[in-house]
Amino acid sequence: MALAVEGVDLARATAETQTALIDALHDNLVLCMRGQTLAPVAFRDAMARFGTPMKRLQLAATPECDEVNIISSEDRDELGDGKKLVNGASWHTDDSFMREPCSLTMLYGVIVPSRGGDTQFVNMYAAYEALSPEMKARIAGLLVIHKYQSSRQTNRVSRRPESEMKAMPEAIHPLVRIHPVTGRKALYLNANRMEQVVGMERAESDALLDRLIAHAIEPRFQYRHVWRQGDVVIWDNRCTMHKANADYPEGERRLMHRVVVA
Ligand code: SIN
């Protein structure tokens, strides 16, 4: 899992390079392109070669391009209590509270702290494949309700206006997904957004989801990305989970630009 590529300028990638990058992403799940210099519009345009960039209202956007969101050490719950927030600090896959979650996420390290602030990933194909045959049979065909504000949430999320909340009612997704390109099965979990397994008693559902999350985040399925300024990291949300870490020194800045594609 995970591949770092040097010497590719994403703003000028040829069609051949682009095809090679997409193949490498399907094989490695997480792809890092080092040494990029991309203003917001150029970042969005480079990412548009991987899919159609989507606007996401839950995060602030750059003034230059509203498809480029900001994830920053200065993020606050502006419409809520105004306190500091660490977006993405628990294990999740992006957008699972939506009925049509994004497929890929691209994160660009604009300012990275001197240490800490890594992003951790887990390989959800490997997590699925390592389940016992009994567990695979137990979870086959199960569906899970995901919500923006789940009652099981482990990391505070920003408060959103009523109109926006109405536009993102709960979503139902399979617990095991078949990746549309690779055809492989992957566990589909989100510690921060899953509410309950459809048709299962709450206590049984909580126990099952907790057990599957604990299994999926075992170190043997993990990759930890240590950021360098100028890294663009792309991951496939259909077969990974990830988690931000806010463990960098007090007073240091971390600024990421993010694009998600349909
Ligand atoms: C995210 O969850 O999309 C952001 C991850 C990070 O900031 O490391």
C-alpha cells in the first residue's frame, strides 16, 4: 500500500503519465507526488484529470477556486461554539454521509509542520480479506446508515446551517463494497459517520461496528504518510480509511488544500 513518485509535474502531466498514475493509484491505493507547486486553480485543473471536482460546503474554500477546500490548523467551528476543530481526526472515508460519496481525495501540503501532522491510512481490501470466513458470511449483504452528525461520532464535526443539513439526509451504504474498477471487495467503514446497521438492534450493531473498526485499524493494514511541503497525496475512498493527526508543535501551522472528485 502507498507509492511515492518523484519527478512528475502534475500541472503538465502527459496523457501517458496520467494513465500510469491512475493505474498506480488502483494498485497502491494511496499515491504521493512529491515537489508540486500548484496555485488553487492549477491544483483543481490537475485533479480534474482524475475525475470531476466537486464542491464541498462543509469545509472553507479558497477565494480563488471554490472546488479547493482548506484544511488548516486554524480551523474553527465557526457556526457552532467557535472552538478549534481538527477536521478528519478520527478514522473515516470521505463523504460517507452523502448518498454519492466522492471516489478520490487529493490533499496538497501547502504548509507542513516541522514534525507531526501525519495522515494515517488503512487498506480496506486487506482488512476485508483478513476477516474470518464466519465474519465474512455474517456481514455479507449488510447495510449501514451513515450520518453527518452520527450519535457514535468520535470526533467533533463543524455545525452546518439547517438548509445544508436538509440537503444531506442520512445515506445507506453496504458494509462490504465491490470496487467498481478493480472488482475487489473492501470493508466500507467510517468511525465518525456510521449510525447503525440496518435492521439490527442498537447494541448488536454497535458491537459489530466497533469490532470491525478495531480490526481494520490494526497496524498491519496501515500506512502513515509523513508530509513534505509540496506533496500531493491522492487516495481512493472506496478501499481506504484515513485519519488526520494534530500532534504537531503548538504554534506551528499546517495548511492543506483539498479536492474531491465524483
Ligand atoms: C481529511 O480527512 O480529509 C484530511 C486529512 C488530514 O488533514 O491529514
